[in-house]
Amino acid sequence: MTDTASGAREVCALLADGSTVRLRPACPEDRGQVLRLYGDMSADSLRSRFFVVSRRSGEQAADRLCAPPEAGHRTLVAVHGDRLVGVAEYEICDDPASAEIALAVAEDFHHRGVGTLLLEHLVHTARENGVSAFTADVLTDNHLIHKVLADLGLHITRQYDGPTVRGVIRLEPDERYLAAVDNRGRTADTASLQPLLRPRSIAVVGAGTRSGSVGRAVLQNLREAHFNGLLYAVNPHAHAVLNVPAHASIADLPHPPDLAVIAIPAAAVCETVVECGKAGVRALVVLASGLDESATVELTKACRHWGMRMVGPNCLGIANTEESVRMDATFAETKPLPGTAGVAVQSGGVGIALLDGLSRLGIGISSFVSLGDKRDVSSNDLLQWWEGDGRTELALLHLESFGNPRTFSRTARRVARRMPVLTVDAGRSDAGRRAAASHTAAAATPTMTRRALFTQAGMTATRTLGELLDTAALLHSQPLPAGGRVAVVSNAGGAGVLAADACVDAGLTVSGLPSDLRGELLALLPAGAGAGNPVDTTPAVSVPELSECLDLLARSAAMDAVLVALVPTALNTAVGADLVTAVTAARKRRPGVPLVAALLDQPERVRLLRTEDGQAVPSYGEPQSAAQALFHAAERARWLARPPGRSVEPAGVDGPGAHALVEAFLAREPAGGWLDARETARFLGCYGIPRPPQACVTTEREAVDAAARLAGPEGTAAVVLKAQGPGLTHKSEHGTVLLDLRGEPQVRAAYRDLTRRLGTALTEVLVQPMAARGTEMLAGVVQDEVFGALLLFGLGGTTSELLADHAARLAPLTDTDIHELITAPRCAPLLFGYRGSGPADVAGLEDLLARLSRMADDLPELADAECNPVIARPDGITVVDARVRLLPRHARDPYLRRLP
């Protein structure tokens, strides 16, 4: 988002054909262009817009649209290059929640998505201003605008009145609307990437004559890849480079290239990019590093103005191995092998390692993009490209940052249904964004946040590049297991034990085999063999015996995968070759049962063994690598099998009341802060979160009276006193929670103790009845600056941080997310009846998480909310203690289509 010369806020977005427009509020300086827009309209278009054919109507509309903004009236314009090509407005009439809309698009821009894009942004602006419905009067025969409104994805009701139709459009963005926006975004994104990833012509700017220069290396790689298009060199000091004719500048080329690779010093990049834009270049790869922030902003601004997509700056380049393209526009030494893996990395070094590893495995790449500083083209764009390119079967990502995690998650979740999406969970040790304002915030480490994103999106997140390639090899070559039950086969007892341990450590199950299967195996294998699990074939096993053993295990319904761990012996020194022969001969494997190998004499970390009948078996140098890859495959199968989840709308939520409370607090405390006990109770009450009765007191007498009221009709129940004050967030650390108080003397003594110890730090005391015993849990929300609202759930109480047994998911939660959040912590068995204890009220916990999710999604100002402890018992749940922190923040619609 940028500021225009008139001060209006401007965003850029993609049209259906991949071109770029800039959207912003109209200003008085636009009047001439709006007049020109209406003046160029045909008579039919004028009639459709104004119901009459009158140029005067256009003048009146231009006067209104370009007037200074007024309350209840908003106008957005779409600008392509320097030309205004569309305008949309709404005006509130009698009902402040309803507004009438109008739309006009230049005739040569019809069917390119201008009107739909303007309406999406107009909907966003209207909702921010409290408008919940649009009305539109349209001529019955205006089929174009009827289609635009219908395709928008929002709920429309129509009333017919002679030649006109009045449409009422509800502005609540439900799943149908978000799916429509997704589809439009995917179409626009992939169209915009065509000149980048399938260019018909490429110019290398800075292709030097000196050996070793970056530009020359790129040009050489393009020539050696036999790029299937026109290739130009731009060098003012040469007539040719590597036998490619050289031109002095982009402007001197005989035709504007689709793609320009910029391989020149940083100081000259911005000027060259502007020249590219003026010449009609449609996409850029900027290799240069060292651009300062100011230069990078100018670079991005030029790309937006001229409608160019850009990879970089500070990147290794891009490649596409399609036969119709054959493009290697990188300066990497490794030549990409054609294949089926799409690769996107931010680090050029990581990119080189992945190119080498995928080539060595024989998987190869479909396309490769080194994102560099990621100022434009991102992993989001590439996931959508791979989704529809017809070649990619495996997506590999190395990401160091996320521009729009919510959109990324939604895209990755959709793409992961079609192909495995793998990533390296880089930056796990970075604790810089941890905000230890509460237990919830302290628990929300960057690692937990990223894993929540990856888990919900169905992505496979590995810890290292080696593990990424291990898993890619298995997912590329083997079916997904139905579960995590593994049969381990070995020709040496020690190797089998190592493999079994590795499987259990990875989270897989190595259980005993059924008795009938054990009998069949013992009858088949050499004397001395063991038919437990692991299966010890002894070193004397022959290739046919090994093959039949694998057949038996793979046919068994008791096993989901088979791991073969072999070591060379004097009886069979070529275990790899023996395994290939055995697998080739094995014909009866049950579909969906993967087979992996751990060959302990193998020097490579992972390789693919090719069998005579075209199969490929992933073979690992260590059992740990094989087991971890199997675990990732089993987790992917589990994610694919789970229900996609539906949104949950808890009953009894008072959203307007919560908003009013937040506004009142921030008006009083502009910098934000913690709500006091009374405000916290009212705030949680707006979301129906169960709290015990309580009283806030400021004198000893009030404490005694409140305790008497809360101790029950007999006056025998115990009460709790909790000190309240700005610096007493962590009450247990200050000894400010006094439990199990009975009778007036104990209450008086406790109150005096708090006032004596805390002095002026004490503002009031909270009195509550003592909660019945149960399992102490924590449920909370923390706002991550990058990822948005994160919900945490796990073990609560005073040891919550110490034991760190928590799981997390990003809001908003589906019912599936809620179930997984409750079952993910290690302490989850305590909630379902552990060692004879009764199960807790899991439905009550699910309802609590749904309410917290709704709260987090409603209120961007919610910085931190913690319910700790939440006492979970068979007869219900109680939020014993809670705290809420608000900050002055504004919502940013993550689904609104716009370029970064």
C-alpha cells in the first residue's frame, strides 16, 4: 500500500488476465479522467449505467464521484498505468446499514475483472464503516452487471419491477464468498506468472563478456538449457555475448521481451527497471543484492506502475524444465533435472542444495524459483502456479518469512489436498518475538506458531534439509500408509532393534504380529529366524525367501508399512542388489502399503533404488531417516483422511457489547493495557465464557461480607482472595492468591496479609468461592505480529510454563481444529479418563475454545487473553482466573486481493 500525490491510500491488485491495476479512493484531480471514462462509453453502456442516454449524466456523476469525501459516501477508482479504467461508489441513504452502489468500467476493459475487483474492495470499505448490505438497481437486460453481481459470491435477493431489478447484497463474507475470491485470485495469479515462468522471450541485462560474471553465467545456463524462445543480451559495450547478439539497452531490442533478468550492480537497478516498464517488459528477475530500503521501495513501486511481476531482489534466479520452455535463468552450477517437484526458496544456497539433491534422487524439478527478498512473487503465487501447471506432483518450500500467513494457510490447505507440500521449519530457535506478558504469550514461541500454521494447512514440516529430501523421496515413490503400524524386517538382530527403536522414537507403532502370520513366516524363513516384530530373517535368508517375507507382511491387514533394515554379511554382501531383486519379485503387496529400506552400508543419506519393473524403493543410510520419513507420510495420510472441518458459531455471543467495551477502554487508555477484574468479567461475559461468582472489594469489611455471601447458604464453603493491581499479572509469583479460607477470622487475616505485603501496589481484592478439584488446564489467545491470533491449550496451573505442555492453532478454528487442539497435548489422556478417573467435560472445553476463537477473530485489539486455570471436571468446566490485555490495533482483511 502506498500514498499517492493527493494523499489517498493506494493498493495494487491483479486482474483476471494477470495485468496490474491500482485501486484508491477518488479525488478531485480524477474528474477529467472520470469524464473521459463516461465520454468514451457507447450509447448502450450509458443507458445501462444511467438508464438514459445522456452525456450530461456522466458530467453529473463525475462531479459527485470526485468531490471531497463525505460521511456515507465512498468512491474507488481503478487505474491501469496512467489511465483510469473503472469507478465504483456506494452511498448511504436512509438506513445507515445499507448503501446503494454504482459501477462503471471502460469498455475495452470489460471481462477482465475490473468491476469485480472494485466491488470486492468496496465491500471491504463498507464493512469497515458499518454497512452490512448493498442495494443496486439494474436494468433487466443488463446481463453484464447481473453476471458480475452473481459471480461475486455474496448472497443476493432480487425484486423485479418492470424493466429494472433491485438487488440486495448481504456483505457477510461466508465460505462461498471466500472460495469465489480464492478462485479469482488463483486465475489472476497464474495469468500474471505466465511471462515469468513460461516466457516466449528473455533479455539478460548485464550479460558480461568476462568469464565469471553473474549475467554471463545466466546467459550461458539459458543457452545450455536450449531455451525454447528468443534470447537477448543487453550490454552497451559488446556486439555479442556467447554468440547471442547484444544490444545497448532494453529500448534497443527489436521486441519487448516477456522476461528481463537484471544482473547489474544495485545502484543501476531502479533506473533499468523503469526502462523495462516503459519498453513493455512483463516480468523481472532481479539478482542484485545490496539494495537499501529506499531503493527497494522504488523498485517495487515501478513494478506496480508498469504492471510487471518480479522475483527478488537478491536471488539466484528461476528455472522451468517444461519441454516447451526449457528455461534455466539461474547462475547455479547445478543443471536442473526435468521432473515433478516445484521448488521455492528464499536462500540461494538452500536452493542449490535442493536442486542437487532432487537431481541426484532422480525426482527432478518442474519449476524452481529463488524468491530472495520476496518483494513481489511469493510462495503463495507459486503454490497456485503448481496447482494448475499440469506437471508438479510435489511442492518443496524453504521460507524464512510469511507476508500473509492467513492467505498462505488457505492456499496451502487447498493445494495440499492435491499434492504433498513440504517445508523446512527454519528459525525454530528464534525467541525474539516472544512476549512474556502472560503465561499464554510466554508459551507462544515462534516454533509453535509456525507449526500451528503447517499443521492446519496439511503441510509436512521437517527440521532439516536432509529430512526434507528423505521425505520427498518416500512421498515421490511410495503410497501413503493407512496408519502408523510398521513391520520391521532385518537380516541382523542388532539392525532390527535399531530400526524398531527409530520407529518408536519417530511416533510410529511396532507391535507384535498375529500368531498365524508368525507361523507362516517361521515356516518360510531359515532355521533360527525370529517372527516377532522386528522379524529377524538371519543372514542366511535367500532373495526368494526375503521376497516372500515382504509379500506376507505387506498383505497383512495388521501392518501399514514395511521397513527393511539390511547389513552386508559374508553370505550376502550386495544387500542393495538383493533387495531390488526381492522387491521386483514381490508381486502381492497390498495397495497402499509403502516399503522403505535402511541399508546400513549405504554411504548416501537417501537414494532411490530402481527395480526392474519400474518401481522405486527409498533407501536410507540410517534407520532414523527411514522412520522419520515414514512418520511424515503417515501424518499426511491422517490429515487427508480427517474431515476438512466446519466453522463453529457459539450461541449467546454479544459482539456489539464486546466492541463497545473495547472502544471505551482504549478511549480511556490509548496505549492499551490490562483490563481490571470487573472489566475482564464483563468482557468474558460478552462471549458466554463461564466464570465463578465473584466480588471486588477494597476494605476488610467488604471482604468479610463478600466471603459470607459466596460461601454458600450454610456458610461453610471455602473462599479465595486474589490481589488485584497493575503490577500483579503473575499472581502466583507474588504470593497474591490465598486459598481455602473458611470463616471470618481467616478472611480478615488473609486480607490484612495482602494489604501489609503489597501496600500501594494493591488496588482491590477479588473474592471467589473455592473451586472444586479437577484437571487444571490453560486456554488462551495471543496475537502474533505476523501470524495473527493464536489459540493455545494445554496443562494449566502454576507449573504451566515449566512443563510447557501446550498445543496451538491459528484462529479461526474449525470443529476439527478444536478437537485436535484438545487431543494434542501430552496431558490429553487426563481429560478422557486416565487410570480409572472419570472423563472431563470435553464438550465444555470445546465450547470454551470456540468462544475464544470467535473472540480472537472478532477483535484485532485483543493482544492477550488467558484463562488459567480452567478447572475441567466431569460435571463441567470453570474458568477460575482470567486476564485480558487490549492494544490499539486495526483489522487487516487477509483475504482482500492485493499485491504486497
